[in-house]
Amino acid sequence: MYACCFKRVFDFVLSLLAMIILSPALIILIISGALKMKGNPFFTQLRPGKNEKIFKLIKFRTMTCEKDSNGNLLPDSDRLTRYGTILRSTSLDELPELINILKGDMSIVGPRPLLVEYLERYNDEQKHRHDVRPGLTGYAQVNGRNAISWEEKFKFDIEYIKNITFFGDIKIIFLTLANVVKRNGISQSGEATMEVFKGNQKEKSEILK
């Protein structure tokens, strides 16, 4: 009942209250972001949502747009600024996603919205992560965030989808706040954020045997 009827109401009310309460901080971040990034403080990118419907994700920009001599973007580690590192470590870069939640693109809690190009790389079970709206935070985020493997992330996503409850969402929200304070799982070892998902390597290796 909660998942199909009340979760959307909960998301709308909570995100609206959050935007009102955090409005002074949002204004400061918009101004400081415009100065630090020398222009648009927002980063937008197309992401797949519920039923794989594509929407425009909104975040605060944490990387520059520097390119190499061939016109290709430099690696994330080269473009991630000190200011951007602070935003990511405190999860402040995610705050504009409250707009996505108000619009109905996202939920407070759910599987994180990933890249559109990943859609064709999921196996049949992993595709079910798009049975619900993607979340600002999720079960995978409170169980390792970027410090765990893709396979582990997807297992947590599917486990969440099968057991959506009001009190479960409340627990995930509070655990998220605790992780933000502790700055747990910000990036994967050896990566600026998280390595690219290239598909299910174990399944591919088994097919080749």
C-alpha cells in the first residue's frame, strides 16, 4: 500500500520541506558554484528513471569541462576540483535532485539513477531496478555506496525493491545522514568516484568457457 499509494506523497512533502528549510544553503551554493566553476553551477545529465523513462538529472557541478587536444574530456580525477571534492564528500552536490523529486522523476529512497548507456548492460534481474523511481539515496548507498562492487550494489537495489516499506525508507534516510556525517564510501579505491559499469563480467566469462 505504501509503495503504490503513499510513497509519492511522502516524497513530495519531504522534498518540498527540505527545499524550504535548505533554501539559504542552496542560494549560497548556487552563488559559490557559479564563482568556482566560472559559470553555470549546475550539472545536468540524462538518466533512466522508472520504466526506463529518460529524465534530466540535476546536480551541482563538481568537475570542470577541460578537454585534451583531441577534444575529449579529461579523466574525472583531472577534472574534479577541490571545491567539487568538498561537495561530493558532504553530498551537497546532490541537493538539486530535490527538484527531480518534486517533479516526480525521482524518489527520496530508491536505486540511484545511473547512466543511460548502462541499460543494455544489465542482466534480466538487474533491469528490475527500473521498476521503481530512482532515489536520492538508497539501500546500496547505506551499505557501502561507491566502496562496493557494481554486483553488490545491484543486489541491494533488487532487495530494496522487493521490500519497500515506510519504516524501511525512514531507516535508510537516517542511515544516509549518518554516512554523510562520517563521509563513508565516497569513492571506490583507486577511482575519483566509481569505475564504469562494463556489464556482468562473471556471466560473460562463464559463457566463454
